[in-house]
Amino acid sequence: LKKGDVITADAYEKLEKLNMVKVSDKARKSTGLLLSFVILSMVLYYILKKYSKKIMDSKAFYPSLITVAILNLIYLAFFQTGFLLYLLPFAIVPIILSILGDKVFAITLSVFNLVLLTRDETWFLITLGVTVVAIYQASALVNRSEFVKLGVFLGVFQAVLSVAYGLVNQFPMTILGLLIILSVFSGILTGMICLALLPFFENTFDILTNIKLLELSDFSHPLLRNLLVKASGTFHHSLMVGARAAESVGANATFARVASYYHDIGKMKRPNFFVENQKGRENPHNHIKPTLSALIIISHTKDGVAMGKKYNLPKEILDIMVEHHGTTLVQYFYNKAKEEGEEIREQDFRYSGPKPRTKESAIILMADTIEAAVRAAEDKTKENVESLVRYLIKYKIEDGQLSSADITLREIEVIIKAFLDVLQGAYHQRIQYPKVGENKKLVEDEDFKHE
């Protein structure tokens, strides 16, 4: 038989006798494929459960799986054969997964997906190389405009790998040119689709990404701009709270930093009732009852949530606003009310909570109290600052304010050291320089030269 010949019944019988006919058992093949899929899925689940449990429990997990499934269906429908395969924007999967999740989540799910879909060894190596680069580059993105740049970069990288593959297999120059064009267009298509998909995920599934956080950290945001104008003391206090401590225990430092910027925006409603904004003016609390003073202080958390909702702040940041004081007692006005003989309930002088439920929220609670206390302290020596920090955190633990957060005593000790590094840098003792003329050798003073 030659290519194109019609296989008659007689010819088919001869082929069977020569043992040249491979009978396809669809049931056995389907069973093998199903078994392979189940084994790979179990391996995937184990890896993600062990190394990306936080992502599996987040709102991003199921949207990520749905995205992979939809893109796979598109691949199976349009890109399986011929050179169209090189136009496939497969890097969408690792980019979206790395932004919605983390690197481990992205590389694990992407490789699993490539194993299922790719049948050619060389094409698998090309896609694997582009996938690894895509995940590494996507983790460094800081704004949405960089998606298209990343797409072009990945297209060029894919083109180089494809040309190398073509040269090894001695493809004609026309085919090599076609591979380059298709690969570059694949990269551009990847960037454009990612640019369109990410806001869809963020808004539809209420997912907070680092890119969205970085956009919120811009001080030109209306809420931050108003905070600086109306409550400048609160604004500068907010800058000092939490990010470095979060990084030291593996929490999301970007989220902690941005949440710190917004955690006290409720103080804008009555800025003069908070000491950091009074700037030496008379304290309005001197003219009202302690019960009312406590109510004003406590209400800034709910006022902040109302403002945040008006400007569509993410739920995670709104949670920080109500959690960063937990159910703490407003001690000063509670004690003042008792001294004045008012009939009071302790509950009326406590924040409504809830208590912090995440590491980032617990860190901001501690940092908020510590920064304000150290700033107000007269003695800012290293020993006194450390003693004050440890006392305040001990009080928070004994008051049960950290009981709902996933944080250990070992991590709290690491956080204390991070706080001390920041506070000592901000409030270190300075040399008292003599006035000009009192010491003509001031420039030669060793302390001055090494200050």
C-alpha cells in the first residue's frame, strides 16, 4: 500500500495477518488518561496545600482554576495544529496566576497545565522557559501599563527560543521568519489580554492584588491628599506604622504599608479631637465629658470605614480600619470618668472591634499604639524605648487583643526588634550643637564628623 491508496477489505485482512494493524482500545486509553490526570491532580493538590495554603484559602483560587480551564478549552478548539501553536498566548496563565497568587502557586499550576496540554517535547521546553520568565517578570510589575511591555518582551524571548528550535531542525528561512512573527504577536496578545483580564478579576471576585495596592499607595489619592491637609499629624503617624515589621515575619509588607496609610482616615471627621493634630492649640476634650470624649475617639474607626466605602477601598483595608484597635479600652477617659464620679460601664469605653484576624492587622494594632506612645514619651533613650515597647505589647497580649490573629510569640519577638530598629532610627538622640561663635573648632569635633 502507498500513501493515498484505498484500503480494501482484502488489503486490511492481509495487514492484520502481517500484524501491522494496531487495534485501538478506547476504553483502555481513556482509563490510562484518567489515571494520569488523577495522579497529577493529587500531586498538584499536595504541593499547593503544603506551600500555597494561603492562596488556596483565598478568593483568588477558584477564579484562577476557572481561567486555566477556559484558556485550555480555547487552546483545544483553535491552536492545536500547525504553526498557529506559536500564536497561542499561553503566558497569560503564569502571569495571571502570579499576580492573583504567588510564585509557587503560579509555577506549580502552570507546569501542571503544560504537562497536560503539550505533546511535543521541544514545544514543552519552549513554553516552560517562557513560563518561568513570565512568572519572574510578573512579580516585579508595579503598574498596569507594564503588561504590554512584558508581553512584547516575552514574545521576543519566545521568538529566540523558537528560532533556536528551527535552526536545530533546519527549517527554511521563510518558516523561521513566520515563527518570529507569530511569537512576537503571541507576546503582544498576551500583554493585551492580561491588561483586560486583571481588572475583571479584581472587581468581579473582589481580589486585592499588589498592583492595586501600589495604585492605592499613591499620595495623590483623594483620601490621602485630604488626610494630609485636614489631619497632617495623623498622616505622618500613618507613615510610620507597620510595613517593616510585616516583612520580618513573612506577612504582606505591601499590604501592611498601604493599609497603614488609610487606617486612621476616620480622624478627618473631627481632626482636632486627636492630639497629633492639635499643634499646641487648646484640647477640646477639656470642655466635654469623658464619656463623650471616648465616644468621639472610638467612632473614628467606623467613620473611616464609611469614608473608605465611599471611595471603593478594598474590604481588606476596611477590615484593618475596624480591627487596628480591636476591643481596646480607652483608658485615659475611662479613668477620668471614674475620677469624676460618673456612672459608667467599661464596655462603653472599649472599641467595638473585632480583634485583629490577620498578621498584618495585628502588626498594625501594635505599631499604631507603639508609635503614638514613643512619640509622646519624653525619654527616648534606647533602653526606655525598648522597655515601653515591650510593656505595651505585653499589655495587648494580656488584654486578649492578639488572640484571634495567626501570630506566634516567636514572631512577636521578631516584630519587636523590627519596631525598635525603626523607632531608634526615627527618634535617635541628636548632638546638641553649640551656637556659632561659641566653638570655633566645631568642624573639627569628632562627633560632628561622624554624626
